[in-house]
Amino acid sequence: MALFDKCYNYNVADVTKDKGIYPYFRPIQESEGPVVMMEGRKVVMAGSNNYLGLTAHPKVKEAAVNAIKKYGTSCSGSRFLTGTIDLHVELEERIARFMGKEAALLFSTGFQAGQGVIFPLVSKGDYVLSDKDNHASIVAGNMLGASLNVHIVRYKHNDMEDLEKRLQKIPDNANRLIVTDGVFSALGTIARIDELTALAKKYNANVLVDDAHGFGVLGPGGKGTAHHFGSEKDVDLIVCTFSKTLASLGGFVVGEERVINYLKHKSPALIFSASPTPASVAAAGAALDILIEQPELADRVRANADRVRQGLRESGFQVVDGDAAIVPVIIGDDEKTFAIWRMLYDEGVFVNAFISPATPPGMQMLRTSYMATHENEHLDFIIDKFNKIGKKLGLLDYRQRA
């Protein structure tokens, strides 16, 4: 088969487009936070990762505009060479201080932060123990590590017994790095950081947490999953993105100064990428200001998610338990998931459709997520529309079927 034949033969997306139920790459024409304009009409957004609702905040937008006026639209180089401006250094110092760590390092995207931290740290013969449901950026970092003959060991999702069994099999003199998401992006489950760090101590392992979906949502003041468990001192490195809570584009890692200094000089994802733009850094800094000034926003986003989670569960939907901003509704079939997505969209609600192979068979879902800026009227509208469609399709008997 020729190189491009698989491209010419790929028609999965075409089939769903022809049926009018294709849920991806839908352009947003205007955003007001909880309500967006799509295809010329207003839609309640129940699929965004804009957890604190700060992408449209006046202070965040003003900071981005002012940064462009002062520095221009790009730094035109990598952090390593000509691409560092004082905004980068200032935000690194502030994030480290906020997270209670010695130092921080900014990356151009959250994906680069996840991928760009693991690879420089591991060497031939080391072991990376990675949760099977970890984000694709972690998987990419693992794959690069495997190219160095690093042992990549995947343990069952959030299963500490399985993790310990795998730790027990590793030679005593080998280096071990345990890597986990803080909040897993599909199901919204929270990693058991307290138990995981206890195992790390027992087996002399280091710990990296990717907290993209926990930062700004969990823990005192929204400091994230490790702080939620009071285990922040036992987590060596915390990776995060700007694109959720911090209403921007970019990422960071926090940890010991000597480790961050090493990554600064050894991470290809940092050295060979253009640095975060002035507008992105300024926007993230302004969003961090708001989080520090209004820590109650983290409580608000969780309360909003809980309202919908409880409402859908009481209606009879199969809803995954959790405490984060993500509320998945299990449908269990690819085409039905797409069809219900379309029905919700037509009713004025936008959610995300997750199907195989992104989910295990039988776990195809509509992944909903919530913002601190959602009002009760938005949340009740979402619940009402789910109920209307659920009744029509006979989806409200999950408890009886279970």
C-alpha cells in the first residue's frame, strides 16, 4: 500500500458528516463564556475547559492587548536564545511561589510541558510507571523515553495495588518515575495522590503529576490535586497547562530549582520551540491574579459540576462519579453517542462526544464540563435538555438496568 493510500481510504468522518451528526471541528463565531455563538445562534457551552470562565474576563483581555502593544505579537525565538522576555521570568517566579515549589519553567503549550519533562529526565535502564489513562502528552514522553531503552510500565487506571505489584518487580538499583494525571480528562476521576506518594516513598520512586484538569479546580485556592490531598511536598514535579484555568496557551512545570535548571538546558521541547507569546503569558498572569484574589472560583466550578452531576444522576442517566469539573454521561455506543450529541446541539447545548478507541468499548460518552461562570439557569437548561432527549430515547432507566 502506498504511503497516502490510508488517507484516501479513510472515510469514517465522512460517514458521520453525511448523516449530519459529525461533532468535531465546529467553529465558534463568538464567545461570552457560558454561551457561545455557533452557526448564527446562541448555544449553552457545556464542553469547554475554560474552568474559571476567564477567557472573556476584561482584565485578562486587557493584559493580552497591553502585552502586544509593548512587546509585539511574538518573541521570535526560543526561550534558550532570543525568546525570553521579562514577562516569562516574572510569571515563572509567581507560579512557583503560588504552588509552593522552588522554581517553574514555562513551555509553549501544555502538550510540550507533558512531553518535554519526561524525556530529558530518564536514561537507559530507568523505569517509568504510567497510569493507563494518562494524557497523550505523557504517552508521547513515554514513547520518546522508550527510544532510549527506558522501561515503560503501564499500570491499571488509578489502581494502587497494581502499581505496587509492578514496583515490586523493579530491580532495587533502578530509577523509578511514577507519572499520573491529577484529574483524568475523559472520566474526570481523581488520582489517589496520597496513596501513590506513599508507594513512591516505600519504593524510592519520584513522582510527576500532570494537573491540567485539577489546577484551578481542586485543592485550597485551586492549587490542584496534590494540594487537595495535602501531598504537594511528596510530589516532585507538577506539570500544567495555561489552556484551562489560566485562559491562555502555554504550559509549565514546577519543582526543585536544580531539576528545573536541568530541564531548562536539556529539554528539546523547550529549546527547539518558539517561546510563549507575550499576549499568552500576560493573559495567564492576569488569570493567575484573579485566581489568587478570588479562590472561591474553584469552589464555584465544583458546585456547578455537582449540580449537573446530581441532576442527571437523579434523572436516571449513567453518570461517572467525581469531584472535578468534568461530568461524563455514558451512552455506550458510537452512533448513538453522535446522534444524541446532535440532538443536544439542536436543542442549544454543546457537549463533547468521546467514542472508541478514545474510550473502552461500552464506555462511549458525552463528556460535559463546567465553568465557574455558569449560572443556575444555564445548568438547569442543560439538565432539562438531557432529560427531554433521554425520555425520548429511553435512556433514563440506567438504575433499573444496572
